[in-house]
Amino acid sequence: MTIENVYHALYVSTLVALSVMTLLCLVRAIRGPRIADRVVAVNMICTLTLAMICVLALMYGEGYLIDVGLVYALIGFLAVVVLCKVYMGVALERREKREQQAVENTQTEGGDAHA
């Protein structure tokens, strides 16, 4: 068994392990239960995909894949920032809605006491 075969087996086993971890993160992203769990799972999927791209670059000896990995890392970072921004907007809208309902409930209770 040559050293190239050992490295190839190491790369393949690493890719399999990273793929399994990516699938587990996908399950966490779908099931939740909280929004923070989903955002962290999406971020982890991006990181694991970046690691797979780097392993493939080593496996095939192609330097351009490192550049692809860097671009993917930037896109993944922007995706997580956008997700956080969207979820923060949703959370703020829900809070405002609850506060408006609380004010309306207080007003109706106060109006009933005077009648």
C-alpha cells in the first residue's frame, strides 16, 4: 500500500464524516426548535461545506478550489447575517403585536370597570 492510497483513503473517510455531520446539521436546521438553533445549523453547514471543498482541493491537488472555498465562506457569512436580520425583524414585529394586544386588553378591562 503506497502513501498515495493511504492519503486517498484518509480524504475519502474525512469527506464521508463531514457529509454525515452536514446531514445532522440539516436535520437540526429543519427541526429547530428555536430560531437560534436553525441559524447556527445553517452556519455550521456552510462551515462543513467549506471544509469539504478544502479537502477536495487537497485530494485533487487543484489550487483554484481554495479560491472557490474563500468565495463560499464569504457567501455563507452573508447568508447568516441576512438570516439574522430577517429573524430579528420577525421577532420585533411579534413583540410589537404582543404589546399592542396588551395595551388593547388593558384599555378594554379599564373600560369595563367604569361601565
